[in-house]
Amino acid sequence: NAGVTQTPKFQVLKTGQSMTLQCAQDMNHNSMYWYRQDPGMGLRLIYYSASEGTTDKGEVPNGYNVSRLNKREFSLRLESAAPSQTSVYFCASSENPSGIYEQYFGPGTRLTVT
Amino acid sequence: EDQVTQSPEALRLQEGESSSLNCSYTVSGLRGLFWYRQDPGKGPEFLFTLYSAGEEKEKERLKATLTKKESFLHITAPKPEDSATYLCAASGGYQKVTFGTGTKLQVIP
């Protein structure tokens, strides 16, 4: 099993450009998540999908949109990138969002916005 | 507001020198306490889940323990390959997982 996969691994954008980060999991998990990780701030939740067909905002959703394409895939879109969105983005999945199950993370996408 | 604080921020150990990492949490109604390992340039890798005070879990040189306010990750006789950042996260319920900022461990041969 590949676990959680993410594409691309690296991306450089100019301010105002748009892009979509892709994520897929093969563990048959119900819940999927998008986090950003910045130095000294820990992982912060952007959006999550508790189950196929549902999405909800996390702690820092402004400037992002998401799509739960099917049970396996969850994408994150930046419509108009800003330098403040320079970060490392991680996708994760878990059995469900009840809080008692661990999350499994992808390898990350390193995004720079100039 | 839920909070998770990890200490120290960085720890440098000689190979074989045992130590502990601390994770203090303020979460009402703890559902689970999670430990992850993160290598440079990679995503966090799940290590342990603890659910109630007094619980302990072990894996190779690592042992995680839980009290009502803190969790400790004990590293016994560490090796250079144990060098990584260790993250702690606490869950206060449905979709309420709070991550700490991590302890960066370096083990010197």
C-alpha cells in the first residue's frame, strides 16, 4: 500500500496564480485533512472532509477551497496565491474524525509564493 | 482553548544517553494523545496513541506514558537513527486535534 500520496512535491507560484494540490489515500479511510506547517507554529488544519461528500473549514481556511472527489481523493485549491501561503502542505487521512483515531500523513508539498 | 506545549524545543544527546521529551496539554475531555515522528522533508509518521492516564506504550527504544496533564516520550539508549522531530497532538473530541510544535532530537554518535 502506498498510504497517502501527494502531488506535486514542490511548487513555485507567483502572486495571484492559482493551483491545485492533489491527495489520494488507499487505506479506505473515511476522513481526510489538509494541514499547513510553518516554522514555530505546528500543524494547522485548513479544511477537512469527515466522509465522502462532506467538507468543513478548519482553523485557517481563508484563501483555500477543497473538493472531496471520491472516497480516495481530496484536493486543495489556491485560487489566487499570496506570499502568506508559502508553507509546507500535508494531506492526512484517518478512520473517522471522532478524535480517537490516529492520522496518516502524506510526504508534503513545499509551496513558495513569490 | 485547547493547547499543547512541547519541551524542550531541541535536545542533543550522545548515543546511549537516555532522556525524556515532554508534552503538556490543556484539553477538556481528552479523547486521545498521539505521538508522531517527523524526519526532515517528510510527513509525520504515527508512533503511539494513548487514551487514559496511566497508560503506557512501547516500540523499540521508545516508550510513551500519559498522566492527566502531560505525556512523556522516553528514549532509552538512543541511536543516531532516532534523530528526528517528535510531535505530540491531543484530541479534545470530534475534529478537535491540536498539535504541538515539536521537539527536535539530535543523537550524536
